[in-house]
Amino acid sequence: MGQGSLYRHFPTRQDLAAAVVARSMERLRTLAADHPGADGFAVLWRAVVDQLVHTGGFLDAALGPRGEVGGTVPAEELAALLAEPLALAAAEGRVDAGLTVPDVMLVLTMVHGAVHRLGDERERRATAYRALALVGGDWPRPTGPRSDRPGQAEATRSSAATAMWRAPRRPKTEAGAIVEPGPG
């Protein structure tokens, strides 16, 4: 598609971003419908991370100041879409039972922050793998080509990362603040 044709269909970056987000969300809704069981979370997780890796910083350039695009806030829609598959995966022991949708959205935000300014998709993918390994856990791995950098695949499967993810959560107060253990 030529630049003139592109601008006829999408006069602004926001218009193009709205179309990309709408198409991505439709794809995720279809995946959720096609995978209604406990494996649905893994399928959706991979698709979302793949989308972050694929788009890089494009959406940052087009999003409004509060993350809205085309009159919607994609993060809110995504969080709602992930809620049921995450609950099913937790009920079957496929993810930690204490994992919440806000936790998942935070990890996605961290992965996005790690990859959004990188230019090369291969580098973004390797960085996403590394970020997930550092967070720890058995996060479903994104698909696609792996990095040529040694140790990336091994890092995402490390038992230390798994142990860190499955570690008991620190107690929280009723207001949600983390309670740090006292001295001694």
C-alpha cells in the first residue's frame, strides 16, 4: 500500500492506531472464544506478548495521554478479556492461584517498557524473553524466532525464575500495602 493510499484510509496516526488496536482486540476475542478452557490464558498471553514485540513503539506514538485510542482504552478491554481465562488457569494450577489481572497487566507494562524503543523485532523478542525471565515464572512463552544471543532460551526456563514466581506472596494490609517483616 502506498503512502497516499495509507493516508486516504488513515488520515492521522491515531486513526491508524485505532484500526490496529481494533484488529488486535478482535483477534484476541476470537482466540478467547476458540480457547475457552484453562489453556485460554496461555494462548492469549502469547498473542499479547507477540503483539507487543511486533508493534514495538508504534502504539506509543499514536496513543492519547491516558492510553486511549479510538475512544477506548485498550488496556481496560484487555484486562476484562484476560480475567476469566486467568481464573480458569489458576483453578487448574496452570498459574499461581494468587496471580491477579492487575499483576498480569503490570508484567505486560514492564515487557512493553523493555521493548518499545528497540528497533529490530528480533531484538525486541529477545528482550521480551529476558524481561519475562527476570520477572520469573512459567509465563507462556511468546512464539516466533528466538534470539541469536546465547542463554536467552535457557534463562526463560530457569528453575530459579520458576521458584521466584511461585514464592509465597508477602502479606498485604486491608488497604493493599505490602507489609514488610520487622527486624529480628
